[in-house]
Amino acid sequence: MKKIMAVNAGSSSLKFQLLAMPEEITITEGIVERIGLQDAYYTIVINGDKEKQVLPVKDHAVAVDIVLNDLINKGIIKSLEEISGVGHRIVQGGGSFDKSVLIDEDVVAEITRLCDLAPLHNPAHLIGIKAFREALPNVKQVAVFDTAFHQTMSKEAYMYAVPYEWYEKYGIRKYGAHGTSHQYVALEAAKLEGKPIEDLKIVTLHLGNGASISAIKGGKCIDTSMGLTPLEGIPMGTRSGNIDPTVVEYICNKENLSVSEVLDALNKKSGYLGVSGVSNDSRDLEKCMYEGNERCKLALDIQYKRIADYIGSYYVYLGGIDVIVFTAGIGENSERCRSEVLRRISVLGVELDEEANKVRGKAQLITKPTSKIRAYLIPTNEEIVIARDTLKLISQ
Ligand code: AMP
């Protein structure tokens, strides 16, 4: 058994999970939030019990030290040598990485070069990598890219119909996101179906605060809804998803805003939040909708319609669909979301089993035996993909 640390470093946070591999058992998990502040939060979960502390955390290096020392102090590991590998989630691997890789200076340089495409995420991942490399200099580190799973898309699927030089000079194309999640739930779906993934046509719906949809044929991604950045695709908690790009110039002129300010609004003040004016949280929207708030209902309906549009288009592109998977915060928890989406694609022969759909957070088939497409709820687990890839690469 090897102990692998799966890490997701954000600009002011450090999420971690220590897993026993290949058993895929979570030993402990936690998060340091508000890094850089005197009153940062450190939470660790041990045997299902959450312990939370408020303490000063100057930077990511301090956060890593706090976590590693705590693992020893709490007796979770006896020494740091027990950690065999560290896997880092990296949001943007561009066209350079179609699989996970061991981190060396070249990999760090390439992730740095790609910061342009993910200015909020890649710099934070680099800080996390640096902090763990310093704390555990003899431990191999692995980069696991959110974009890698989507690298199997064909050029007709990933290219935008814009001047070709933009692609050649600047790499303007679709890269997608949430790849580890789409890959994980597709593999789980194949297990539940009792069939090799090579024989299946799957549409995976990762519906969380960020949301994306993938078309997966024979285990390979052939299309996905997110693009150059996570702004493309369906409306999300605070992101607009697809809009006519001329809206940007129009609003710049009317409201006297810069392009960055309008893009900020499309990323942070749109989607559920923008349409409802209430919240970016689907629980709040569902509650207010039942209380009669029309804009909350509209915010949800716009999203469900767009999800159905994508499924319809992927049905054609895949040449049929065997399985649809709902995952992430909303997909795993909102009975209404699953039911509304499947109702909107009933023309494809999908028959929801309403009783089976009354489920939350556990893998389950939610369609009737007569349904032409089987739909599942499958909880995602990106950390397992990170730990699997890390184990594979450190063992080579
Ligand atoms: P994630 O980004 O995957 O953590 O998902 C966050 C989203 O999941 C938020 O919009 C939450 O409102 C949503 N969510 C969590 N629990 C529920 C629930 N019980 N019903 C509806 N949405 C939920």
C-alpha cells in the first residue's frame, strides 16, 4: 500500500486528500482557506470528524507545513517518508499535455507558459507545486491536467471558426475543463453497466457551480462544452455560458465599462446569480422558485434548456447515447434538475424512474428498465483520478 497526497492549490486555498493506493481509500482530507490572512481556516477530517482551526497562514509554504506537521502530530503518518507521491490538479495544460506527467523543470516551465490561458488557476498551482517540492524534496510529484482528457477531440470539434492565425500564434481553441471528473464518472458508468467503456457512448453532465458536458465515445472525449476558458458552454452559478460576443462591446459602450469589466461580469455576476438576482446556489434558487420567484425559475429553466440542447447535439455527434451521467454538486443533489433535464429530452426515449431519482450523493440508475437511454447519478471523485495517475507514474 502506498500513501498518495492529492492536492488542489487555489490562489488562497490548499485542498488535500491523503489516499491509500491502490485501495483507493481516503485516509484523511482537508483544506486551508484564506491563505495570506491572520485568520485563515484550517479544516481536517479524520474518521468522519471535522476539526476546524483559525490561525495565521502567511503563504502556501506555511500551509503545507501546517498540514504535514499535523499529519504527523495526529499519528496519521509516522514520518514524511510514508508519503510516496504528490499529485497536483492543474486546470490548464493547453495543447501540451494529453496525459498526466511527472513534474520536472520542463513541466514547471510549460505550466508557467500556460498561465496566460488560466490566469487565476495555473499561478496558484505553481505555488502549490513549489511549496510541496520544498517540503518533500525526495518525493516525486505529478501534474494531473483538467484539460488532458479532452485532448482526444478532433480538430473539427476543438477549433473555433476564427482567423486561423489566432490558433497558430496564440493557441486559440477549445481545451475544455473538469476532465478528471468526466473521465472518472464515465469509467464508473461503464462498471455499473457491466460493459467495457470501449463499447459505450456516454454523455457526462458535471453540474456544479462550474458546469460542463462531455461526449465520450469508446472511453475517449470527442466533444466538450467548455472552451478556451470555462466561460463557454452552459450557464453556471455565476458564468453566462455561450453568448453572442457582440454583447461585450455593446455593454462596454452603454455602461462605460472596459472589456475586462464586462468579462468579469460574465464570469462572476451572470448565470444563476445574474438572471435570478438572488444567488449562485441552486438550493436557494429552488427554494425561492417554490415560493413563487419567477426569475429564480427562469435562471434554472435557461440552464436546463441549454443542457438539453447540448445533449441533443451530442446525441447526433456520438451517433446515439447509451448512458447519461449526472455528477457534481447539483447533478448529485438536485432531484429536480435531473428530472427537468431528462423531461426535456424525452423525445430521445428517456424514461425517468421518479422513485429511483429520489436519491442524493450515491451511485444509482435513475431511469426505468424500458428507457432507451440509461441515466445514472454518479458522485464524482477527482482526487481518485489524481491518486491513480500519481501512483502509476511514480511506480514506473
Ligand atoms: P460543486 O461546485 O460541485 O461543489 O457544486 C456546487 C453546487 O451544488 C451549488 O450550486 C449548490 O447549490 C449545489 N448543491 C449542493 N447541494 C445541493 C442540493 N441539495 N440541492 C441542489 N443543489 C445543491
